[in-house]
Amino acid sequence: MYIAVVNLKKCNGCGYCVDACPSKCFEVSEGKCWAQRAVECTDCGNCPDICPEGAIGIAVGWGG
Ligand code: SF4
Ligand code: SF4
């Protein structure tokens, strides 16, 4: 499985990832992105490509 991980120190709250994610993994609140549904990630690759701050990584293999 895949899990989306956001580095909040880098995130600028632009919200591009919210619109880019087909699995609706992200929400922006109070100027930061929260991967509320991170475990729904399918590793489509959209968010690492679109994030202008390089704030998103995809972790692989947690939970088998
Ligand atoms: S695209 Fe990147 S900088 Fe913008 S809200 Fe998402 S994680 Fe934050
Ligand atoms: S890789 Fe795709 S499915 Fe996973 S969090 Fe990013 S946009 Fe969503």
C-alpha cells in the first residue's frame, strides 16, 4: 500500500495537491495541507509532480 506524507515545514498551503489527487487524500486548513486520507493513495504520481515546494512524498509498503 501507499501513504502520502506531507512535510508541513515545506508546504505553503497552495492547495494544488487537493485538486490533483484523484483519491481525495488532501485537505488544506489554516494554511497547511493535511493528508487526511493518506492511506487512499494509489501512487498515481500527480501530487509529487504538482507540488511547487516538493513537500509531498509517497511512502511504500506500510501495512503490507
Ligand atoms: S501542493 Fe504542496 S505546497 Fe501546495 S498545499 Fe499541497 S503539499 Fe502544500
Ligand atoms: S500520488 Fe496520487 S493518489 Fe497518491 S496522494 Fe498523490 S495525487 Fe493522491
